[in-house]
Amino acid sequence: MTVFFFALAIGAIAWMAKRWSNRKHLQRLLFQPMSEEQRTIIEKQVPIASKLPMDLRDKLEGKINRFLDQVQFTGCNELEITEEMRVSIAAQACLLVVNSDTWYDNLTTVLVYPGAFKSKQTQHNGYVVIEREIVRTGESWSRGPVILSWAHSQQGAANDTDGHNVVFHEFAHQIDDLSGRTDGVPNLGPTQNFSDWGRVFEDAYKKHVQLVQKGHPTVIDAYGAEGYEEFFAVSVEVFFEKPTSLKREEPDVYEQLSMLFRLNPATW
């Protein structure tokens, strides 16, 4: 019995030591400045980052460090992963969580294709299962990985005012999935409640679907009419890239996203 309790104590001490070591490692990453090479990449590849308020820029660098330490990038179709790709994608992903406690806890892998890639989609219609191949620029799987086209990731970052960014879109799905389901209802911020979120997004989604069906232009991309989860993801794209337009056209959606991310990009 004495040996058992001794072994239990040793195990507890080892667990605490590992936890302390992990915490110290995380703190080093969060407070470690990025290299000048990495900053140059962000400046050239992710211009929206230069709009970030000064008091958030150190936070962004720290979270990029954490992301690069946690996530393995793998090239597909013979694509060779470069530092430019890693830093650009990480910077875009971390902009979404720069000022909140949200983190990509389940993500360990990002797969990168040179361009658009084929993906199999399975649809169930009663007893009939239909499988087809579709071309995608990005995918987000529950608990990872995220799959991206580098050409479209680069293009989406370069034009930061058109409301289209595949990295924002797929990582919005990752944030959504942290709640246990990718359904357009993420874990909310401390100042939010689910009844307000549900009311705002349900009303906005129904209005969006009606406008899309009638062929009317919408500030939120028409793809958002595919479902609540897609409406959330494309709303995130617009929130960061066309914030004043979103605030004008859908002020309640903007307010909810502003509380979720603890950001106000309309003022940048």
C-alpha cells in the first residue's frame, strides 16, 4: 500500500511538473516577438494586419507563435511548404482570435494544396446515397484538419476589402465547431447570451435567404444561404473585410460578432 501511494505521489508530481512546463512554454510563445522576416511576410501577404490597433499587435504576434508551434503544415500535390505560407495562413487564422480567449484547441494539422482541389461530398436522400466530386478552395473538418488552396488563401489575404477570405471562412468553421457542432452557434463571449444570438442570426439568415432567392444583391455572400453554419462563416469574412458595410446593412449581426471577437474593425 505504501508503494502504491508513493507511486501515485510521483505520478502526481510528474503531471504537475509537465503542466507547469507547458504553461511556461506557452507564456514564452505568447510574449516572444516575431522575427523581422516573419513581420515582413505579414506586411506583404496580410495587409489587413496593419490595420489592427497598436495595442493588439503584440497579442497577434504571440498568438501566431503559438499557432506555428501547435500546427503542422503539410503540402499536398507535391507542394513544398514555405515560411511565407505558414506565417501568412497563421496570421489570418489568429486575427480571428487575437483579442478573445477562444483558441483552436483541437487543431494540429493544416493541409495546403497549390490551388483548388477535388473533394468528395456525400448526400443522403432517404435510402439513396449520392456521392459526387466537387472542387473546393477550402475545407474545415470537425476537430481538424483545415484544408486550404494556397492560391486562394494568398489572393483572399491580398484583397482585404472584397469580403472574401477562404482562411477566415474555414477558421470561422473551426471556431463554430468548438461548441461541439458546426451549426452557426459558436461558444459565445462573456457579454452575450444564446437567446439574443439566436434571434439575431435567425432573423438575418431568413432575410438573407429571401434576398438571395429573389436575386437581390447582399452584403453577405449568397453562399451564406446554404445553411446557418455557412451564413456564420461568410458573415465573419465580411465582418473583417467590409465591416462598415456589414454594420450599415446588418447592425445586429455586426454587434454580435463584435462581442464574440471583442473587436470593432469598423473603426480601424
